Amino acid sequence: MGMLKFLKKQRLYEPATSDLSLGEVNSSIETDGAQSFWRKLALFSGPGALVAVGYMDPGNWVTSVGGGAQYHYILLSVVLLSSIIAMILQYMAGKLGIVKQEDLAQATRKHTSQRMGIVLWIITELALMATDIAEVIGGAIALHLLFGWSMILSVFTTAFDVVLLLLLMKFGFRKIEAIVMTLIVTILLIFGYLVVISKPDWAATLTGYVPSLAAFDNTPSTLPGGESRMMMTLGIIGATVMPHNLYLHSSVAQTRKINRDDPKALKEAVRFMTWDSNLQLSVAFVINSMLLILGAALFFGHADQVGGFGDMYNALKNNQIAGAVASPVLSTLFAVALLASGQNSTITGTLTGEVVMQGFLHLKVPLWLRRVVTRGLALLPVLAFTIIYGGNERKLDQLLVYSQVFLSLALPFAMAPLIYFTSSKKIMGAEFANPRWMVIVAWIVFVILTVLNMKLILGMVLPGMA
């Protein structure tokens, strides 16, 4: 609390005066006046894109491309299952925000003790830091590949994206949504082109979507620095179903102005939120599938040579691994998409940080200070790895994979409160509480993820016992 007193004395923070999540944009976007389904959907579209960004950030690139390069198409089933889980959880998060006009952080703090609230806040902040690490690494490597800057200079440069975010915030929330959607379309088109020219085995691709227990094998990989299928599976889950997205969606879903005294209007808002979320997450599913398919089609059998972004860039640039499809244009497109992904994630990560701090601690920290602190904390381990290993990109990529595994470990701590709150008729009301089948599926997923996480930890700490 000494730090909080210091910040208060310096007037760098103020107690949150509004109970509304992201109060400056809460209920700021009108939804009245549209009669047709498509016009209404257009007005509600946007929050889903902000959420979908977290499902295609640089963390997904390493885990998905690496998963394809190491284990061919078998982990496509994990991408599919992760996306289905994501749709269910994001539906719950968006519904909580719309119906209760509370984000997940506010609801958790309201229904838990102060001590438990602080514990969950710390876990969430660590998850945000892990997410930021992925953004720093992805953005830094993209700058290094595009402009030839040193890794240390590239890492430092990523710290200045706070200026970009602060400028975007002045244009209004709807403009931010539009910019995010544009970057998503850019990534989709680039990877669509890369996959088409890579000529994947489509029969094997379809077979890869069939769930298999082989995806959960914890036997260590025989490849140098390779991860077991279990670790890659949890890495994909952690990179796909990210805990911070649950907090973010429950907040940004409230940006639409609706008549809260009308149950019909609430029901309509939930329905269009679900359409928006599922459509955007379907795009994220396609992109994540493309990442893994690209890894399987071009890099399978060469996983030890394409363990990181730099290796993938070079493989797409020359024909030693990727074959005749390789060209400098493809490698440049790859780096541009990587930079777009990192910048997109920067926007949503900062918004989530504000939601989490205000919701758990009832504090509102200026956006610039929040960004400086979170980005500074993320820079430390990345800089340490960069200096210790002399800018070795593979070591940074390995750090990125472990950050995604940590996100998978942190996920149950956000899932459990969300499932409980949205399944309670007392909290949500009988009309908006989760249906029984969804409650059962959600808790089964929670138990399975928790068990897999425990198995992973045992396998890392006590090999042979998992």
C-alpha cells in the first residue's frame, strides 16, 4: 500500500469515481434506429474484433506454426477445440457485461473477500505481463526483420507504442474498432495467400481436426529444444483462450447503449453480442488454422531449423526449406503481418489493464502511466534474454512459448468465477443464466484444463511422474 500512497501523493492515480467499466466509453455507442438484422449487427460489431485480436497475437504464431512444424497436422484438433471453448467463454463474458453492467474484475471483487480479490488480481496482472511479453517479442523481431535494427534497439522501440495508443484513444472507440478490424483483415489476407501457395495436404488437414489423445502425449520431443505435444497443446490453448480476453469482453460489451429497463432490449443485445463474438472468433480460428497449416505444409521435418520468427522469415525468403514458393516478398509479408499482430494486441492489452486495475482495486491510473509500467515490466525479461543470449531470436521465441504456457496455467482462475457468476440464477436472473448443458460443458472443460496443467507442471518438475 506504500506504493499507492506514493502515487496518490504524486497525483498519478485517483480512486475510480465511476462504477462503470471503462466509464469514458461505457454506453457511448448508439444502437437505436436500425431495423434490419444486418444494420443492427453492424452497430454491435466491434467488441468481438477487440477480443479476437487476443486469439491471433504473436504468441499464437510460435505455438501454432511450431506445432505444425513439429507434429504435422495433428494439433489442428487442439486449435478447433480451443476455438469452441473460446466461443463459449466469451459468450459468458459478454453476457455478464451486458446483463449486469459489470466486468469480470468488478464481479469477482464484489463476490470475493478482499484477500482473495488481491490474489486473483496478482494472477491476472502476471497473465497480462505474459501477454505483453509476447507482444514485445513479436513486435521487436518484426522490426528487426523489416528494418535490420539490432534486437536490443528493436526491443526498446516497442516501448514507444504507448504514443500510438494514446493518439488512437483521441479518435474515439469506434475508430479504434475499425483500425483493429483493418489489421485483422490484413493478417487474414496475408496468411490466406501464404497457405494457398504452400499447397498443403488438404486430406491430412481435415483429418487433423478430428480430436486425438495423441495431442496430449507428454513424452519429450526428440528435436533440439522441441516441446512435448502436451506442452505445445497447452501452449496453443494458452495462446488461444487467453484469460485477459474474458475481462476485456465483459467490459467492451458495455460500450453499446441499450435500454436496460427493457428485458427484450437486453436479450437482443446479448444475441447480437453473440453474433459479433462468434463471427470474429471464427476469423481467429481460420487464422490460427492457417498458421498451423503453414507450419505443417512448409516446415514439417525441419522443425529444428524453424524454431522461431527469424527462422520462419528466412525459410520463406529462400528455397532451402520452403522450396519454390519462397521469395523475399513472402518473407516481408510475414513480417508485416507479425508487426500488425503485435500492434493490435498492444491496444487490447492496455485496455484490459485499465479494466483489471479499476475492477479489482477500484483505482483509475492514467493510461500513459499504466502503459509505461506494464510495458516496462514486460521489457525486463525480454531485455535480459536479449543481452544474455546476444540477441538470439530462438531464445526469445522459447521465452514466448513459456509465457503462453503460463497463460494456460492462469486461465482456470478467470474461468471459475466467470462460469459461476453466469450460471447463477440469483446473479444473472433465470432468463440470462447459462443453460444446463453449457454449465456442464464449461465445468468439464475447467476440470480437464486444471488436470492437464497439473500434469504439465509435474512433468516439468518431476519427469516421469506425469
